[in-house]
Amino acid sequence: MNAAREETQPQADALARIVAEADTGGRAPADRFSRFMLMAVPLAWTLFQLWYASPLPYQFRIGVFNATEARSIHLAFAIFLAFMAYPAFRSSPRGHIPLSDWVLALGGAFCAGYLFLFQAEIARRPGLPSTMDLVVAGAGILFLLEAARRVLGLALPIVGTIFLAYAFLGPHLPGLLAHRGASLSRAASQYWLTTEGVFGVALGVSTAFVFLFVLFGALLERAGAGNYFIKVAFALLGHLRGGPAKAAVLGSAATGLISGSSVANVVTTGTFTIPLMKRVGYSPIKAGAIEVSASVNGQIMPPVMGAAAFLIAEYVGIPYAEVVKHAIIPALLTYLSLFYVVDLEARKYNMKGLPKQNYRPRAVGLAIGGMTISGFIIFCAAVYYGLGWTRTLFGHYATWAVGIGALAIYVASVAARARFPDLEEDDPDELAMQLPDAVKIAPSGIHYVMPVFILVWCLMVEELSPGLSAFYGTCALIFLVATQRPLIALFRKQGDWLGPLKEGLVDVREGMIAGARNMIGIGIATAAAGIVVGTVALTGIGLVLSEIVITISGGNLLIMLLMTALICMVVGLGMPTTANYVVVATLMAPVIVEVATLNGLAVALVAVHLYVFYFGLMADVTPPVGLASFAASAISRADPLKTGIQSFRYEMRTAILPLMFIYNHQLLLIGIDSWLQLIIVVTGSLIAMLAFVSVTQGLFVSRSRLWESAVLLFACFMLFRPGFFMDRVGDPYRDEPADRIVELAAEVPQNGFLRFEVGGMDLSGNDYTRIVQLPMGDASRPGEERLAAAGVQVMAFGGQTQIMNARFRSQAERLGLEAGQNVTRVEVRNPDRWTAEWMYIPALALIGFVAALQWRRRDWDQPGMSRMP
């Protein structure tokens, strides 16, 4: 066993280098001062972010930073650490920091911090930058692009450079691409001296929300939660057919809750799962591909979603909790269908599971698994629905009452956890010989619920901002990390608790440092993506792109959606998901809305942004730059390109979802009127997803023939988009007069949508009409107030109903509403038409027909005799 560990040690070191190069920087200096700086600066960054997110500055009236100052300091830390932690080239030294990098780090940090240092002076000369301003802005852009090249690769700096060139070369470009061009002073103000470019919304979200959630994940990992999730997954699923692959899916889903990195997720879980998948019969390529698919999908799993959830909330203009609600069903569908993928692969080759430590009746195993998997869902529901009464009972003291209760539960859970042995990092060979016992493993991490409880309470019940909620959750987690070791020692009556306390404080420090270093890439990415955002606002290229895409697609929405998907995957090659989302959402989201309205389809803005986010994720998978595939192939020792291709084949089930929820918003819990309808829609969507997986794998009850796959694919379409057929039977909406818009707005259900048509004249003098689906939010307000909250004011006069104002950066403005447009009609649901879910019946009949045919030939068409390719 020791020999095996010695043999795998170089591989473990190589994996650590991959994660470091991708997420935290590959430099590990040997001299004491450089090591101290790489520890002290990230720690200072973390403490600054905690202070900025807390209510303490306002209570003590010291250290209060406005949003612009905070963004400036945030980027200064990120650029400084980028030059310190990331070598310039592959051949650059890792063991020390060259003098040139010290100069670049200090220069970049000064340029980034310029807005904080000289904000008052800059504010006194708006639009009239001084020579110093121009020099700092130009140098800052160069420092930022170089930092992005080091941290993120060439893709984002190349994109940023192209957009910078476009801003200056406008007068020399042909046709639609031509524009007036930007002067140096105008560009400096746009990109660096205001919040319209680098220091814009994306960097603001990174500063206010993302850092603390990444820190939360790093501390939870340091506390031992990652190892606990993996052990629980193996204990529950390792004995099943293809068990290690199913454990990889569950472990990656759980790890994805706390990790925003596909590469880190692959390495964390894949180190255990990939060797075990190979042991039970999966080929190295398929073992790596399954781990890649599971890990990449962790970024679509709420609440963190690879930091994109907070950006989506900011860009769409809805609360963070609403983003989580819209994203949860697609995320669950992707993971449940991935379970089915690995089960089909195991069926093809008659794979077995790993040996269990203790054999218990199947009912006991199912009960343990069900309680563990559903525990988090029940826990969140209990916090949201069950603890609201504390506000009534305790009034203003409810928060203190819940805090004291949470502390008591934490101490009791640690006392229970102390009765079980500590979880050790297992070797894959040891897990292959004997799986851990679920009864012993599951209770050993129950105390990790406490900080998650605080986070959910603050978000759902107290309805605090995501940043403040993350602050309180992180403080609770810091307390847990610092105290869990001494409390366990105390309950075990070990006598010495000062030693465990010191270890806990070291864990807190290391977790804070890891959280800050994990943020370097996100901070640089959101800032560099601001160059694209600034160029779009400066030149109006968004309108030009709309014209080009509409012309190429011929106004066909499906063709345009496929073009957008391709753009997302190409732009995302080598680019982190966060930056990819910002760039493509800025360029393509307005285009999708525009083309959809031209096709008479009212698309919810959150559906559009989730669409571009989902396809941006594919870049982590697809060759030739899919970093997650490269990390998995380093563990499986397979060809990275073949691993990426196989991963993309598995991810086809994820790629089909955004195409469906653009047309069927019910997958995003939009337009769901009852619990019964919710159950029907979720069940139908799950069956559709599993049937689609069967088509891609060529296996259902037995191997599918070509025509059977075609029938299953048709049934999938009927389940995913039942309205396509039912709309041809009867119109789903009936028209109401435009002057009733305020009255009908009051009747829209809570968080429902108001559909209406507007008309106007474009800049070319052509008349147009578009259908808008406007989210209405709180149902307790009058109709006029609900419309105003959504950003639109209307007035009826002279027989017409006209939009008087569409508030800047509101939902209304993002959907293309503007002053002067006429409301021509309001659409309400037609009560006389059957619901679209009636189409589920023929769809299920088709699936049952194929299943019956395949069941009859299952004895002579068994796939288990095939050899693994």
C-alpha cells in the first residue's frame, strides 16, 4: 500500500499544480519575505471584504467605503496578487518572485487603486481628465490585460484588445461597423475613470457578493466538508451498479454547492472517483468524461453557480433568491439525467459495485440515502416555511433567538459528532477494498449545517442582501472552523484543547488565504470583461450586432439561438465562465430578446441570461482548451481531446435544456399556478430528459433501433414543449384592450408576468410591434405601483395607451420598452383552452410503446456482452 501511495504521489503533485496554475497561481517562493507577502496580502484582502460587507463601518462610522472605492481596492488586491502568484511564462521561475513582477504588481495596484486615492479630484473634473489621468488609465488597461493573460490565458486579453481597437478605429471601418470613434480622453473616462467600463457592474458584483461566497466555500472545504461529501456519496452509492460513477455525480453536485471552479471540482472528487470508475470497468476516457460532466454541472447548481447567479441577478434586475428559484429545476434535471447516463453505461458492460463494509437490508439503505439526500432540501424548506413564526413570536429579538438556537444546535451536533471517529483522507485503493459505512459517516458532518442554516435564514427569512447574508454565514463558518476541533476534544475528554484551538485558528487563516487566492481569477475576469461592456456603451456595437445576427439568421429565432450557442462556446474557449457570461450576455442577450419579439415570442429576461450562461459552460468541456477535461485526463491518464469529446457527448443533455426553457418557461418555474402543476411539469420534464439520454446513448430497455430513437426524440419534444402542439389547437391567450393594462397588472399573481404588445417606430422610420413579458413582483400592491416597480409608467389619453417612461436599467428598459411606445393590446390566459400538459398523455404513450417493444426482445438483445471501447 505504501508503494502504491509513493507511486501516486507524483500524480497528486501534478494535479495540485494544475489547480494552482488555473485557480490560485503556480508560484511557491522559497524566500521568507515573498512567502509572507503571499500570505499577508490575501489575508488583508479577505479582512477588507469582510469589513466592507459588514454593518460595522456604519455603526462605528469609520472605514466606510462607497461602491466605487470598494471596487478600486478590490481590483488593486486582485492585480497585485495576479503578478505575485502567477508566473509570466511557463519557463518563468516558480521558486522566487522576479523584480520585474514586483514592479508590475505595485504599478498595477496603484493604477487600480487610483480611483480610491484620487476620487475627489477626479469628481471635480468630470469628462476632463488630466494628463495623469490619461497615463494611469492607459497603463491600467495594459496592466489588466497582462494580468488577465497570466491568470486566464490568451482568450480574454485578445477579446479585450479587439474591442479596444474597435473603439478607436471606428472611422476607418466599413459599412455597419463604422462609427465616429473615441478620443483618448473619452476612452479613458469610459474604461477607467468612471463605472461604465472596468469598474462597472460585473466588478461591483465581484466586490459586493462573489468574494464572500467564494470565501464561504473555501472555509467549508477547509473545515472538512468536501471530504465529508465524498465519503457520504461513496457510502450511499458505491455498492450500486457503476457505483463509483454515481458517487462521482453526487459528490460533485455537493462539492459544486461550495465551489465555483470546474477544475477544482474535478480534482477534488476525481482523485478518488476516476481510479475507482476504472476499477469497476469504465474506460479511462469515459471515467474522466463522467467526472468532467459532473464537475462542470456543479456550476449550474444553486446557490453559488460559479459566481454567475449574482451577475445574473444584477443584469436582469431581480432578487438573488429569484435566480436560485429559476435555476433549481434545470440543475436537478441535469444531475438526475447524469445518474441515468452512468447507469446506462454500467448496464452496457455488466459492471458491479464496490464491496460494502456492513450489509444491511435494502430498506435501511434506501432510508439512509433518502434522508441524507433530501435532508438539505427539507432543511431549506423548514427554514423558509417553518421558522417564519419566530418573527411574530419574538419580534425584533427573533434574530437573537434564532442565533442562540443555532448555537445550541451546533454545540449539540458537535457533541454527537465527537462520538464518531475523525474522517481521514482515503486512498482510492482502500475505498476499493471496503466502502465506508453510511450509518457511521452521515452523522460525522451534521454540524456543517449550522453556517448553511444561518445563510439560508438571512437570505430567505430576514431577506437581507446576498452580501450581508454571506457575511453572517461566513462569520458563523469562521466560528465553526475555529471551534470544532477544541469542542470535539472537550467532548472526548482529551484534556488538551489549546492545541486543537490553535489548529482551528490556523484553519481559519488558511481558509481565508485560500478564499482570496481563489478570487484572483474572478476579480481579474470581471474587470477585463468590463472592457467589452464599456466598448458596447461607447460605440453602440450592440445595435450593429443585432442587425448582423438578424440578417444572417433571416429573423429565425432557432437559427439565431444556435448561432448564439456557438458564439458562447467559441468565446469561452480558455475563458473562465464568469467572464464568458459577462461578455456574451452583454453582446447577445439583447439580440435574443430582439429576435424573439420579432418572432412573436415573449421571452423572460432571466431565461435569456441563463441560456448564454449554460452554453458558456460548455467551453470548460469542449476541446481544444477545455481545462476540466485536461484535469480529468491527468488523473485518468487518457487522451485529453478524446476525454473532452466524450464529455461533450454526455453534456448534450445539458445543452438541450436552454433551448427548451427559452420556449417553455415552466422549466424555470415561470407560469406555474399550483403544486399539482409543478409536480406534473417536473415529472414530465424528467421523463423527457431521461428519454433524451436514452437516445444519445442508444439504449433504453434494450438497444434502440434508429426508428425507435426517432420516436423517443419526438416524445421528448412533446414533453419539453407541449405548447407547440396545443397552441395549434387553441390560442393560449386572449386579447384585452390596452387601456386595461393597469387593472390587469393588479390581477397578475405573485411574481407572475404581464404580457402585452407595444408598437412604435425605429430609427429607420419603420413601424414595429413586439410582445413583452414583464415580471410583476409583489401582488399586494396596486397595478400602477407594480408597473412602476418593474420600471414602466403608462398613461391613457386620446384613445391610446402610451408608455411615458421606462426607468434606466429596469426590467422594462432591458426588455426594449421606451418612452413614446403605444400599448396596443394586453394578453391574458385563455381559460377555455386546455392546458398544454394534456400533450403529456400521447408522449408517454409513445415512450411506453417503445419500452414494450424493447422489453419483448430484451432476452436476445442484451447489451452486456459488448466490450468496452
